[in-house]
Amino acid sequence: METKSEWWPESIKLAKLTVPILIAQVTQVLMSVVDTVMAGRVSPTDLAAVSVGSSIWFPSILLIFGLALALAPIISHFHGAGKVTQVANMVHQGFYAAIAGAVLSLLVIASAPLILNQMDVADDFRRITLDYLGYIAWGVPAIVIYMVLRNFCEGLSNTIPSLVIGVIGLLVNIPANYLFIYGYGDLIPAMGGAGCGIATAIVLWVMALGMVVYVAVAKRYKEIHLFGRWFAPSWDDIWYVVRLGFPIATSMFFEVSLFAAAALIIAPLGATVVASHQIALNISSLVYMVPMSIAMAVTLRVGFALGAGNPRNAMLSHKLANVYGMSIAIVNATILWLAGGWLASLYTADAAVIELAATLMGLAALFSISDSFQAIAMGTLRGYKDTRIVMLITFVSYWPFGLTIGYLLSRTDIIVPAMGAAGMWIGFITGLTGAAVLLTWRLIRVSRRYERELAAPIRD
């Protein structure tokens, strides 16, 4: 049983990891907001092109994200076990795995003309979207570099580079967008939404090179010799990264695709319903940055504890993460419940949209509590390097369970009279609550196994 004297030191360590991650995640969200606002000022067509382009390229890079995220628990296990000399090899194998993910991403982007052919869009819309994606493609290799090195740093419990470089990226993003979207005299022509793609690619390379420079000069990494010797591909190690990372990427895809499918389901209900849903989803996505950041931090603390052969401390980290995550979730839920209408009014002056969005944010208040539980449980399991069962749980919870209930409640009279967008949000709550219960059950089983063994192995 943990004592109160153990809570405070672990709380400080968890907070020191969480806060920089949170700021880094918020800067990424703000970059997307800047892209949307600045493209929207050109024309509705440019805004729509950037939106559709983003919906094509962002899901395509989830595999890069998942494979890179697998490095964090692997490296944190090595760190906890005092085996940092093995880190460089795994980072290099992570690069090889992520490069394969980048190739897949570029193939998806290259298939954009076929995707747009199925949408029967106007010529201007098609041209802007394809130009935007063509420029974005140049930034995909930078995503590989940035994500692998970011997870290298975070696996060694250093989250400050993510914060600093995220802020730098945001500061570069604003003027770069201005220059390429609106133009600069005779020097740079106004490119509209397509220019947003150039700005994004530039920002991605600035962030990637910033991370390379930091890792190369930071004294704390001298003994690792990350760039001193380059390891050849080891198929066993690459497969190990893929075996952990592919389920992470797939789980992320299930979540992203859940919200995309929900938007399509309620689209026929009219502009007011869709706008209200989008506002509530946007605000709840910002709120989700907190539990997601805590989850990423607890992955590192759990991995370190297990690498050090201390499964008891791993569960202490999880318990504290849940306490703080739920405390913040309750505060956020209260704000959404009481101030939903005011928050919606920041997006629109339409009274009907504000009224419905306020109702949906009341449901989002419950959504945020379930979301916190499931995100932190998922992050803890990632620290245990348990990802395959998590993938299955998220699929069942989000799609056959949550989305089905959302569809039945929002569009049919089978259970109750059709509830519209509110029914879809009840489906979200149901799916996330189911995921929270199943992930917690899985975590209890995995943690008990580790406690019986008294120490976590470096490899499963």
C-alpha cells in the first residue's frame, strides 16, 4: 500500500512531464486553428479545400505517430533499467519503421485525385485541395524526424523540447501562413488555401531541424551517441516497434474515424445541427488535451518504473494520474455545463446554433469525464507495452458499440424518438464509458501479472 509520503514526489514528477506535453499539444491545436481562420478569410472554397485536404493527409500520418509513440515506453523501460546504451539502436530502428509509415502516407496523399473524383467537387475546389496536399507532402519526412526524436526525448523523461519547439512552430506558422496565403507584393504571389500547405511544410521542417539541433548539442545525450554511429536495420527490432506501434496507430484511427463517421451521419439533419455539433466537438477536443497529456506523461512514468523493476510504483503513477485527471475533468465538465452557451457564442451569433450547442456541451461534460478515465488507462497500458488488446477494446467500444448506439438514437426511432445530434453524443459517452471500463479491467489484469513477477522484462 502506498503511503502519502510517496504521493508528493511522484506527483511532482508527473506534473513536470505533463505540463510541457500539454503546452506542446495546445500549440499543435492552435496551428490548426490558425490555418482554418486564415484560409477562411480568403474564401469559403479555400477554407473547405484546406478542411478536406486535412481530412485526407492527417489520418494518413497516424501510422507515423503510432510507430513513433511506441518508442516512448521502449526507451523509458531502458531508462528505468539503466540501459541507456541500448537506446540509440532502438531509435534508429524506430526511424526505419516510421519511414515505412511515411511511404504509406505519401501513397495516400498521391491518391487524393481518386478520392476527390468520388466527391464530384468543383474545379477550383479540386485544384486548391490538390495543390495544398502537394505542398504538405514535402513535410511528411519532417514528421518522421520530429516524432521519432520527440519520443526519444520524452522516453528519457525530457518533455521540455516538445514545449519549446512547439511554441517555435506556432510562431513560425502565423507569418508563414500570412506570406503564402495572402502573398507579399511581387515577391510572393497570393496562393490562398494552397499556400497554407507550404506554410505547414515549412513549419514541420523547422520543428524537425530544431529537434535535431537540440538532440545533437544537449549534454544529457552525449553518452547515448545517437548520431555518432548509425545502426543497420534489424528486422527483429523493427518488427518489435511495429508490433507495439501499429496497434497504437490503429487505436488512434478508430477514434478519429469515429468522429468523422458521426459527422457524416448527422450531416443530413441540416446546417444548424452540423454547426452545433462541430462547435461542441471543437471545444471538447481542446478539453481533451489535458487527459491526453496526462496519459502521455503516465506512459513515461510507468515505463520507467517497470524498467526499474518496480511495478508497485507504476500503479502509483496511474492512481495519481487518475486523481488529477478526474479532478481537472470535473472542473472542465462544470464549465461546459454552466457556460456552454457563452462558449458557443464565441463561434457564432446564430441563436439556434448557440442553443443546440449549449445542449450538446452539457452532454460533453459527461463525455469529458469518461474520456479522462479511458485516456489515462490507455496511457498506462502503453507504459506496460500492452497495445494489442487496447486496439481491440477501442474498436469494439467506439464502433460496434458507441457509433451504433449513436446512430440508433440520433437517426432512428428504434429505441426512442430520434434525438438528432444529442443521440450521437450519448453514443460517444456510451462508447467511451465502455472503453474506460474494459481498459481498466485490462490494466488490473496486466498490473497483477507484473506484480506476481516482481519485475517487468525489457521485452514481452
